[in-house]
Amino acid sequence: MITFIMTTLAFYPILVGVLETRAQIGLEKQAWEIAYIVGSRQSELLNPEAGLPASILVLGRSVESNYMVVGPDSQIAFSSKPQDFPIGQNLSDLPHQLRGQQLMNPTRANIYRSENHLAVEVPIGANSESSGTVIAFVDLQTLQAMYFKTVYSILGNLFIALFSALVIAYLLIGYITRPLQNLENYAKAVGNRQFDIKLDTRSSDELSNLAEAFNQMVERLKIYDESIRQFFQHASHEMKTPLMSINGYAEGLRDGLFEGSAQQEAIDVIHKESLRLRDIVDNMIDITILDQPHRNYFLPHYLIYIAESALESVGGYALDRKVAVKADIADSIIVVGDWDRLMSLLINLLSNAIRHAKSSVTIRSQAINGGRQAQITVEDDGSGFSAEDLSYAFEYFYTRAEGSGLGLAIARKIVDEHEGTIELMNLSGQGALVKVILPGVPDDAAGLI
């Protein structure tokens, strides 16, 4: 509607200007034709039946025009409209002035516009003072009638276009709002954890692409929701076992059920289970932090410094388990990542290896692919991975011995976050090996670090 109104308001003055300009051109052409006839001494032809031009062509339509021959003394010698412009009358005495107060230029066509008429006056021959002039004119009401006819025609077409646009818009609105309503209902269902509903994506337009994106998002939400649910189920189960042990032995100590060496054993069990519970809580906090979206500030670090810090952290645990930890880390290897995350990765891998080792654990590293990647391996001389371990070792709370069952799950998340790879395998002799590949720095750029 706004476009319709603005088009109408802008078009009318443009149309008026165009029509008057075309009318001036037509009147000038007509005046010169009549002046030529009069100048050729064919004035006897100047009568209403002479067949002289009696109309002008404006925008493909004929508009009625009039003309008169004016002598050198400004008296009308001939008039095609004698009732308003009688023969023999002076131009200055006419009730409808054409020339007005303007002076006539004898060397060109003169254009006059009064309240009622649009006129063009041209000289007859080379000297208008001796031969007179010809004035061709048209009633402005005639032009105004053409204005309104043209405007009404345009308005009619615009109304038809507007009605057609409204019909098309109505159909388009229905076409767009129905899928949007489906998306709204779909979002509400997903909010109520109804992840099994799918949107129809049979078409190939933008709305179908949006529906497909929603389906993929909901599929990921479903997987995440199920993993979180399993995580809490496993967490409650894993935390329940040490809590029951702590509670049972604590009640026994309170009631005096343990004496002598049994009392010390109960205290040792409580201490051991509390440490296990602490490890579970710490690992759950790590998992929660890793699951949160955050900005990664990955920087190049020398791997040997991260490994030294990790070895210091697990040194007491290795000493308690009577396991020797050997390190073979090259001084020149550089990894790109988050220092704290990478140290947590090595701590979890070393702790897991120490837990299952018989007497020794070895961590090695080497640069591969021209330094673009760093390979880290952690080996132990334990019993190795079972087939079940290789399938479920990265699952939350999966464990076949002591431990929280979250170490390898945390390691997997950290490696994925760094766009690396982690792989479990058994050694040919005896023991297990964990191989991690992380992004590094090419050899030709290492000197810039």
C-alpha cells in the first residue's frame, strides 16, 4: 500500500510535465506547418473545411487543438475557434489572453501558458512584422482530461497488481508460516525432551535446509542427553560404593567393633576409599569443565617441560605402587595446545599406566611429518588391554580394576579438543600401549618459537 501511494503521488507531476512538453512539441509543429501554408500564399485554404491540422498527437492520443493567423497589427485574420477568438479583434482585447504581457520573439517559436490555454506562436516567413504570426493553442482542460484518464488507467492497473500481490502474499505467508509453526511446535517438543520427533525435509528450499539443521541439532542433543543421563547414573553408582565402605567402617569404629590391627585396617580402608572418592569428584569436575564451551588459547610449548611437570605429579603414586617411570622425551619436540589440558592428559595416561603396571612405565615422544605432529606413547608392563577394554575404555566410569574409570575418557576429550588422535593397543610381548598424536610445529618454524 505504501508503494502504491508513493507511486501515484510521484507519477502525477511527472505525467503532467511529460504531457505538457509533448503538447508544446505538437503545437509548435502544427504552427510551423500552418505558417508555411500561409507564407506560400495559400491563405485561401484557411477555413474550417481546408483540411489543415486540427489536432495534435500526445502520448499516442489525438488531442483537439486550435489555431489562428494574427496580422502584423496583432489583429486576428483567421481563427479556427471564432466564438472565443473572433476575426478582426485585437489580441490584447480578448477575454482569454494567450500572449499576455510577453513580447513575441520573431526569430523562433514562442511558448505561452495561461490559466486556460497552452499556446505556441511562430512567425510567418522571415519577417513577422510584415507577414504576421500563427498561434496554435490547446485548452488546458483538454490536457487535464487526458491527465486524469491516464492516471485512472494507471490506477486501475495498479489496483489489479495490488490485488494480485495480496493474493500471492497470502499464499506465500501460508507457505512460510506453516513450516515456521511446525518449527515452533518442534522446538516445544524438544524442550520437553521429546527427541524422537522429526521434521519433514522432502523439499529442497531454505526452510527444508533449516528443518534438516534442526533435525541434526536434535540428534546431537539426544546423544548428549543420553550420555549425561548415563554419566550421572554411573557417577552415582561409582560414588555409592566408596561412600558405603566409608560409612560402614566409620559406624564400626564408632560402635567399637574394631580393635587392634582391625581398627587400623578399618582406618586404612576409610582413607583409601576417601581418596578414591576424591579422585572421582576431581575427574567429574574435569569432565564438566571440558564439556563447557570455552575459548581455546593454544600456544606452542616444549613437550619436555609439560612431561616433567606431569612426572612430578605422579611420582608419589608411582613410588607407592613401586613402579619405575622412565621418560624418553626429546628436547626439541614442540606441541601446540593448552598447557593445563596437555599436562592433565599426560597425568591421566601415566596414572592409568602406573595403576596397571607390574614394575615399569615408559613415556616416549618423537616428531613426525616434518615436525607438524608430535607422537607420544605411554607403555606399561601390565597384563594389557582385553577385547572389552579396547571397545569401552573411553566410556565414562568403565573400569575393570581400581580407579574412577574417567581417566581415559578425560584423555579422549582433551585429545579431541586439540584435534589429535588417541589409540589403544597391546604390545607384542606383554603390556599395554597408548599412542597419542598432537599438532606440533614444523621443523623450519621451530626456531621462531
